[in-house]
Amino acid sequence: RKQGSMAPKAMSKDEAEAAARKLQDENLKLKTTTNEEEDRLKRMSTKMQKMESEVKELQKKVSGTAPKLPPKFVGHPEVERLEASVRERERANEVVRRQLLIMKHSPAAPSKARR
């Protein structure tokens, strides 16, 4: 027998049928896995769209809540300090809201038994 020979080995009819069945089984498994992954992607996409929608709704609620000041208070140092404080707290609040949404829509972590 020569080393490096690329000639295919002759197969009997039974071996060829067995190889064909094996390939069909592998193909079926791959199709099943592909379908499962596509379904999983669709579910994740739906969850993501729902989360984005909730974030937009929260942003609408937050952006329209600040009352407008009368002109005599605009530019007053104390008002500017308070407005900056409100903006800072709104940003922190938004971060917490996003974290809450992420936690709400993420799968539950397995709980560990306490000793």
C-alpha cells in the first residue's frame, strides 16, 4: 500500500448505504439544531424589542416631568445648583431603571444552597 495515495477505497453497497444513513442522520440533527437556534433568536429579539419599548416609555415619562420656571428665577445661582442636582439624580435614576429592566428580563440565576 502506498503512502499518500488519494484514491478512494472501494465500498460495498451495505457500507455505502450505512454511510448515507449516517449522513442523513447528521443532516437531520443539524436542521433540528438550526431550527432551535432560530426560535431562540426570535424569542430574544422579541424580548429586546419589548425592553427597548419599555425604555422609550420611561424616557417619555421622565423627560416631560420638569416644570418650567418663571423668567425671574432663570440664571439664579441657587436654582442652577438645584437644577444640576436634579439632572444628576435623573441620570442616576435612569441607570437604576435600566439595570432593573435588564434584571427583570434576564433569566433567573440559579440559587446556591446556603450552609
